[in-house]
Amino acid sequence: MTQENPSRSSSELGPLEPGTRQRAQLSIRIADIAWTALSVVAALWVILATVDAVRGSGSWAYSVVALILLAIGLTMRLRAVRRRDRM
């Protein structure tokens, strides 16, 4: 069994070097991951705050604030996706 050793010449670009398509998409991908993580954390906060408020051990204000932040995060995520589709 032979092992292939892909030797690249110095003129070929690697996948994440400046000027490649993958490098251009990297910041978009990182932003998508960040907005998704923010949305998940805000959604969990909404659920936990609402459960605490229903049980009587928490305040409804935390639920409202979490819901507002979730709405802002999801709105920004949708705007980013729509703006990217127009480009």
C-alpha cells in the first residue's frame, strides 16, 4: 500500500490563504456560527426564565428581557442571510 504525498508547488494557494474563496467565506461562516450560538443561548434563557417565573421563583422581567434579546438576535440573523443572498 502506497501513501500519497500531495506535494504542492509554491504557486498553489492553500484553502485558507488570502485570495481564496474559502478564506472569503470564513468570516461569513464564523458570523453564522456566532449568531446561531447567540440565538440558542437566548432561547434557553427564555425557556428557563419562563419556567422559573411560572414556578414563582423568578421574575417575569427576566423572561421579557430574554425574549427581546432573542427577537433582536433572530432579526439580525435573518437580515444577514437576506443581505448575503442579494450580493
